[in-house]
Amino acid sequence: MKNFLVRLATGLIVSALFISATLYSWLTFGLVILIAVTGAVYEFYSISTPARHGNTKGRGLTVALAIALTVLSILFNKRPFIFADVTILLPAVLFFFFVRELFTRSENPFQEIGWSILPFIYIVLPIMLLNWLYFDKGPLFALSILFLIWFYDSMCYICGSLLGRTKLIERISPKKTVEGLAGGMVLSLVFVFFYDKIFAYLGAQFHMKLPLDTYTNINWLIIGFVTLVFATFGDLVESLLKRSLHIKDSGSIMPGHGGFLDRLDAIFVALPFAVLVIWFTDRVGEIRLLIDFLS
């Protein structure tokens, strides 16, 4: 019970700070994003140090490149965004580590390359997609996806604590249960099913049209289902990472949650798939508008 209260208090404080920063301005949003990226990449490098045989020479460079990519993605998103921004910037950074390894005289060069580029794929790329959601769809849209993942995580934790009996994948995450997953999924899908009505109500109360209310409840149900499925995988992927590195938590900066990676693990894997479904949903809507226009 004590651990749950600590976890709840930490989650509420962190969520309140993030929501406030996101809604206040793009500068405060960018600052919070930079803190998250810096903390997550630094943690990743720190916990993977034993796997790279204690080599910490490239930590500063890795963190600096991650920050630079994040800043550029924020600045680029201030203008009309194109996905070519990602396809041009990210590969150059990743292949830089291939070239660098030619001069390090490492005994395991491709193992070092793997550990060096993994945080950019696992952490920085999803954050760049979150930046796209923020600037292209609006702060509330980005928050709606993140809030759904947080809500799902909390419901899984509560349902698992109260009803959990059957282990989900015990060799990877002994505490996660099928009952917790099922309960969290059902409650979260019921919640997201009413997203369109919730945002229509908020728009009427505050006399503004929100970009979220253009999606129907079926749209939100599909987006939510895909997001939650891959949020589950994200949680398991980080558990697999920690188990392979023989650690319990990625850090201790957030009481009851662990480190940045422990708190953001579901988001990192869920975001690319959520963005994919959102992009596809928009394309379907555009095709329907074109058909209506032509007919």
C-alpha cells in the first residue's frame, strides 16, 4: 500500500508538471522534452556500460547528439513538418557511429555500434514523432495519446494488484499478469471510446473547436487499441533490457517508478505505432473528402 501511494504521488506530480508545461507554450514543452531525452539517454548509456566492457568514452557525445537531434526536431516542427526531416537527420547520426568505430580500436566494434545507435532508435526517434504530434496536431492531441498510455499503465497496475493471478511472461516480467493486462485494456478502451464526446464537451464549455473532436469514437477506439497493445510491448521490452543487463530499475530519480526509462518505456514503443495509425486515419479521411468532392 505504501509503495502504491508513493507511486501515485510521484505520477501525479510528474504528470501535472508535464501537462502544465505542454499547455503553457512550445518553449516549456521543449524544455521538458529535452530533460526527458537527456535523462533517458544518459540512463541508457549508464546501465549498458557493463555490456560495453566499462567503456564510457562516448557518453558525452551520445547525449550531446541526442539533445541536438531533439532540438532540431522541435525547431523544424515550428515550420511545416515533413517526414524527410527525420529520414535525413537520423541516418547521418546513426552512421556517424559506424565511422567513429574505425578509429577506436575496439575488440567488439559492431557490438559498440549497436549499443551506440540503439538509444537513438529506442528513445530519440519516438520523441521526434511526439514533437510532430505536438506541432502538427496540437498540444491537446499529443497529451491525449500520452494520457491514455498513463491511464492504461495505472489501470493495469490496479487490476493486477487486486486480481492478478496468471503470469503474463514470467521469464521477462514476473509481476505482470494476464488479469492486470485484460482489466487495464478493457477500462482504457471504454475510456478512449468516449474521447470524441469528452473533447466535444470541452470544446463547447470553453467555446473553442479542438482538433481532437474531428475523430469519431471508432477512430479513437482503433488508435487507442493499437497504442495500448504496443504500450504493453514497450513495458515488456524495457523489462527484457533490464533483465539482460541484470538490473532492477534503470534509475531512481522518480520514487515508486524508478528512472526515466522505467517511466517512459511504454511511450517509446507505442508512439511510432500510434503515429502510424493516426497518419493512416488522416489519409483515409482525405480520400473520403476527395471522393465526396468528385461525386
